Amino acid sequence: MSYPGKHPDFIVHSTSPLNGGTPPEVLRESFITRQENLYIRNHGNIPQVEPKLFRLKVEGLVEHPLNLTLDSLRRDFPIKTILATLQCAGNRRSQLMAIRPIPGETPWGAEAVGTAQWTGVSLFDVLQKAGIKPEAKHVAFSGLDEIEKEGRRFQFGGSIPIQKALQPEVLLAFEINGEALPPAHGYPLRLVVPGFIGARSVKWLTRLTLQAQSSTNYYQAKAYRLFPPETRHENVVWERGMELGEFPVNTVICRPVDGARLPAGRVTIQGYALAGGGRSVERVDLSTDGGQTWQAAELGKDRDPWTWRFWEAEVELEPGRNEVVARGWDSAANTQPEEASRIWNFKGYMNNAWHRVTVLCPDRE
Amino acid sequence: MSYPGKHPDFIVHSTSPLNGGTPPEVLRESFITRQENLYIRNHGNIPQVEPKLFRLKVEGLVEHPLNLTLDSLRRDFPIKTILATLQCAGNRRSQLMAIRPIPGETPWGAEAVGTAQWTGVSLFDVLQKAGIKPEAKHVAFSGLDEIEKEGRRFQFGGSIPIQKALQPEVLLAFEINGEALPPAHGYPLRLVVPGFIGARSVKWLTRLTLQAQSSTNYYQAKAYRLFPPETRHENVVWERGMELGEFPVNTVICRPVDGARLPAGRVTIQGYALAGGGRSVERVDLSTDGGQTWQAAELGKDRDPWTWRFWEAEVELEPGRNEVVARGWDSAANTQPEEASRIWNFKGYMNNAWHRVTVLCPDRE
């Protein structure tokens, strides 16, 4: 199934809500992801917005509540551009689903990730203008989409801690890669929270509420929380889940693809790696013997605290079946867990287990 | 072997240089580690310092080089107190040594860690007074100790990135737990860099140098770097190692101790966990079946971004041999690697593999 404006290989996981992405072997072609390749993760409809009627409200624990038009955002605040990789907390969920079913969640491969140049205004500047009261500890946000869930209709929302909200990398963006945001990516305005799970980069952003507690929206209070492996829908205590924010270090082999058939001998492996919270990817290790021995990959020169890092490595493949394994290390010496089965969780978030692809090398005659 | 001023159970790994610590089951007794229990990690002698002659030099890429007495430090800058856990990058090295020998390095168990209240002045305030030139990207430091290594005599040193140096938690400390620093802990002045490996908290601090590159001192340029598992002394390319800074999430079972004999049934397990870079420990999981199933531990109420977190859990032990396993999760959803063998490195740093203790429960008659 193809989707208008997207790459012919774009995988549509669902159309209502719209969820899809371009396979990682295509994503790996360019450091900045072309719009046609950028994943879409929606929970509700794509709202049609009349730009003249659009307002961004800033309220809650502020000195001066604001009600901003798109024109005033562009006119009254400095325009900024940043490069940032967004990644869904459900990226690589399909590997967890293969271990034990995760009903009702999108079966993402490693395509729920992408890097773009975002242009907009700094959340910091807008909050400064509103005046932050000292009791404000979180910035909650909501979009214009409408979601049906648990018998209620509501807008997608969530929150980030005030310390993150005040960092210069957090943007209210109206452009992606130099073009206006398309409707599926949040036209006319979205949040971009680099280093955090994609769910916090809320689209069709219409309201910012400064408050003492984190958001009570379903997507902060229940979904996008990390639960111990034993938790199920039947026994979950929602408030005991970890609220997700920064994502952990993750590494994906993009080429060759899983199941590829190649001649034995030297083969170039290529992939992406990224680390949350502004930490940098410092090393990527490759193994062809299930992690017994490793070699370091070559890291791409492009480096930015908020973007992924491309890497490649030459490995020697034997005739027969080869399992190629990759894992990364971030600047805080965090590395990735070995077995996805050990980090399985019933919502299927944050799978950063070693990435493995099987390459079949036919025996020579 | 006992050491003056230290707990009777203090383990002395070496006396020249002095290296030792108190077993984790004793450390677990108090959230703030008593001085007699705090580990000592030295690379050279313990210098005898005449406080009247002591000077701290601040030089390099600064507007106004400083030459400060202890009196001027106390008099001209605001006095601050912080609570911070220090942890040696070699904590838990003995587990790596059991996999493959690591000659010439201290065989730390899980005792190279401790939490203290540190009093001193902010590094930020001192750097502000010196005036930071824009080219300064690192703050290098050196102590008054003398080390013999590779045929040279030099002082212990290292560096931290300027962004970290400007954070309010980094202190030039002259007191520990309300008392003057004892000689073994850095009298009269030491750096305290919370969230970073202990090696950056240099003792007998005498010189701060602002510079464009990180330190060329042996302990930054060669030691305290993380190398891939295949690297050995024979083939190491020092500059390819990751310079260590923030430490990753780590969890230790303090009680019962490894090899303990206890009746089968419900047993309370207690331990510590800590995460680097100001990240918080959000969950500790316990398993008694090698990681197949897990239960969440109860986390202590004390929370501070720069300190460890105590935890405890009740588990059910079977008659016979029980392996109790612990792993932690930090606020960036980083968790710990399963197998120490997969993260072995020839200097033996940053072992945060799942912690395992064996408890023997005699069969009932």
C-alpha cells in the first residue's frame, strides 16, 4: 500500500490512524531524512487547520497567559533552525511481538525514526514571554487531533519536565527541511523535543499548560510508560510505570537486510545509531559470532548531540548462514541489552536489544 | 589487614598506592557513607600538605590567572554543600577478572563507591572569577601526588568538558561529612564531579588549566578509557578509546552476600543502585531464575540526582542453590547488560552487568 507524498516503499501499518515508515535500508541513504521517507505516528485523525483561525494558548502557572497567532509566533520571537532525529518509543517493537504478542500496538520494524531540519521558535522564548511561575514543574501540551479511546474523545497530549522545556533545543516548529509542515507531520505547528521519545513532539500543537505535575493525558498517564516484564493489561497499575522521556542508545543494521543472500567474503554493513538526552554515540560494535568477538565500526563524521550517527563496517561472512549483530555505546558508557526477551514489556516500548540480521551466503560449487 | 581510621572490615587492596574499601554489606548500612567506610582509590603517594603554603592555580585560557590560598577560597566565594555519590570506574572489576585476567589493576569488588556530603566552593564561581575565554572547551586539573609510571614521574590529572565544569554540582571541596578532608581523601582540597567516574574528582587539587583539548595526562589520555573487547596492551591504539565521563546505571546486591547460607522461604534482599549524569534510578528488578522472570524492588525514598538509591525486595528462595540477579533502569530507560563477558575490556572499567549472588538454602530434614 502506498501513501500520497511518501516513498513507494513506505510501509503503511494502518490508515486510521495513519501509521507508517520507510524501511531502514532506504532511510540509510541520506543523513537528513527526506520528507517522503519520514515516519508518521498518529493516534487520531489528521486535523484540517485554517491557519488564520489557528491559536496557540499558553496557560496554567504563568504570569501572562498568551493566545498567539501563527503570525505573532513568526514576528515576535527569533526564528531558529535545528537538526534533530525523532524516534518513536515503539521503534523495533516487531521484535518484541515475535517473542510474545502485543495486541493493539503498531508492529514497527526499525523504520519509526528519522532526522530533519526543523525551523520554528524556541519554546524557551515563548515561556519567557508568558512568565513562568516558580511552582511550574512540567509543561503539558495538547494537539488538535481527536482520539477515541476507552469510550472518551480527547486530544493527544503529554508533558515534559520544565528543565527540558527550558533547553535551547526544544522548538515550536512550523517548517521541516525548509518547507511548511505537511498536515501528516503537524501543520501548522508542532513541538520538537530532541533526545526524547517522539510522542513528546506533539503535532497540531494548540495548547501549552504549565503545571506542578506531569500531564494526566492518556498518553502520559498510561501509554508511553515502561512496565516490568511481568505486567499485563489484567494486572497493570498504571501509575507504577516509568514515564518515558529520554530514549536509550539504539543501533540498527540497515544493510544488508535481514534474510539477504550474498556471496561469502567481505561485506559492508551499514546502519544508524542514536542516543537520547544529547548523549553522543561513541562506538558501534559488530559481531558475526553471536557476540563472542567484536569489531568496531567506522562512525560517520557528522556529529550533533541531537541527531543519529551513521556507521559502517566491513565484516567477513562464511558460507552458509551468518548472524550479524550490532550494539552501540553512548558517551555515558551505556550499552544495549543482549536479549529482547529480557526487556519485553506489554506495551512494547524501548526495544534497544542488540540488532541482528541473518545473511545467507550460498556455498561455492 | 586494617587501615588507621577505617572500618575493621576495610579491604586493603594495596598500600602503595593505597587502595581499599568497605564490603558492600557494610556500605548498605547508611545512606551517607561514614568516612571510615569510604573507599580510597589512589595512584600515587598521599602528599603531606602545609595548608599555609598551599595554592590553587587557575590558568590557561582565562582572562585573569588566579593563585588562591585556602583562606581566599573560603573568604571570597560562597560556601556550598552537596550530597554526591562517587564511584570508581573500576568498581566491580573483580567480576571481569574472573573471566580473563586483567594484570596490574586493582581487583575491586562492589566496594569502590560511597556517598558523602561535600562542602566547598563551586568550580563555576572560581572559573567566573578567572574569566573563561571562549576557546576553552575543557578544564584540566592536577593534584599534588607523585606517580611513577612508564619511567616518568608526574601528578595525577585529567579533565572534564567545560559544559560539565559550569554545572552547579561541581565543587572544590575542603570538607567531607562536616569534617576537614583527611589526607587520604584529598586534604586540603579536592574536586568533586558528581555523576562522573571517581577519577575526575581529583584529590590534593593544585591546578586548573582551561584548554581547547582534553587533558594529555596519562589518566585521561590512556587510562580511564573504554576499549572494545578485542583490545589488548599489545595492540592498543590509545586515542581510539572512549574517554570516560558519566557512568552508566549500576545495581549491586549487598545482602545477603555471595555464598550466604540461609533457610529457604522469603528472604529480604538489599542493595544500592546508581545512575550517572544526574539521571535517576527509576526501577530495580530482581530475579531468582536467571532473568526469566522478574519482580520490582522497593526503592528507598531518598532521592537526589547525584546520589545512589537504596532498594530492597522480598524474594522466595527454594531449597538448594539460588542465584539472585539484580538489574536497574535509569530515567533515560537505560538498563544493564546481562553478561559481564560481553563487556569485558582489558583495563576492566565500567562493569555494570547484572549483579548476581548465590544463596545456599539447606534442604529441610
